[in-house]
Amino acid sequence: MKNNNSNLKSNLKIKVNKIIKIIDKLFPSAKIALNFSNPWELFVAVVLSARNKDENVNQVTSKLFKKYKKFDDYLNANEKEFAKDINSLGLYKQKAKFILSSAKIINERYNGKIPEDINELTKLPGIGRKSANIILWQVYKKTEGFPVDTHIRRLSRLFGLTRNSNPDKIEQDLIKIIPKNRWGDLPYKLIEYGRKYCPANCKHKNCPLKKFIKK
């Protein structure tokens, strides 16, 4: 049984490396779709992006970041007013609470600096592993895991890289077969691939990676 698992892992690593080679050619460079100009703005955008499209978040933050220009503005913000400022997004009341509560915690516990540790980050309201991994890479170029969004969840199952549906379990499967030096940039290339070539309900006629689809 141990040998079978070892062989499976080895085969998946080979498959992943082939996928990465093609992805790198398709998308020599790919970046996060959210707009931000400093670490705190990224934090805000990431919290807002949960269950919302990035383009919708960018529309909201284009006005939000003009109104709340400094980190201190969030410390002094009125929650009801802030919620109104983001009310075109899903779960806006909850997200307003998360963002303003996190601002206070970061100010009091971390001297206004976003934590560099995934365990500390995931203690903050509204921050799960996916969000924490995104923030760590974008702000500190640190990789402690592999962020799993809806595109990566779908593609990793499509290619037979995981049998799991839970994003945290998918992440654990992926970090065993994807080289650690690719945990930072590869997620954005996979997301671009999902958006451009292989969206949900895709028929896979023109998918450059269709040969890797698990039968």
C-alpha cells in the first residue's frame, strides 16, 4: 500500500511539472486581479473578495480607498457608514465588521503591521487559509501554503490532482506535489487559465491542458 501511494505521488509530481511547463508558456506572468497600493488595502480587498468577483471588488475599492486613505481612517470609521460604502457586495455587513475589527486588532497587537505568520493571520476576522496565503505572498513574498480558490479547486479535481472537495484538504494534497518555489506565482497562472480557457461548464474543446484531464 505504501509503495502504491509513493508511486501515485511520484506520477502526480511528473504530471504537475508537465502542466506547469505549459502554464508558464501560456502565462509568462500573471498577477492578482485585485487593485491595491499598500498591504492594508490588499487586506481589505482580499476580505471583500470572498464570494464576490474581483472586478466587482475593484469597482467598490476604487471609491473606498479614496475615502479611507490611511490605515487610521479605518480605526476611526463608523461601521454602519462603512457597510453602506461596500453594500453592493455580498455579505457587506459581515465584511464591514471583519475589516474594522481586524484593523483594531492589527493596530493593538501588531503595531499596525499585518502579521507575517499564517497562524496569526488566520486568527483575524474574515481571514481563512486562502486569504492568508494570498496576503503572505503579496506582502512578504512568503509561502506557507497554496491558496485554493474556485478555479484551482475545479482544475485540481479535473486533472486528478486531488479527490477532495474541501479547499483546506485540496491545499494539503497540492503542497505535496507542487514544488514549494511555485506556491507563490502558480496560483495566479492557474486562475488565469481557468478564466481564459477552462471556466465552469467548459466542454474542453479548446483547452490547452485537456490531455491532463482525468478520465
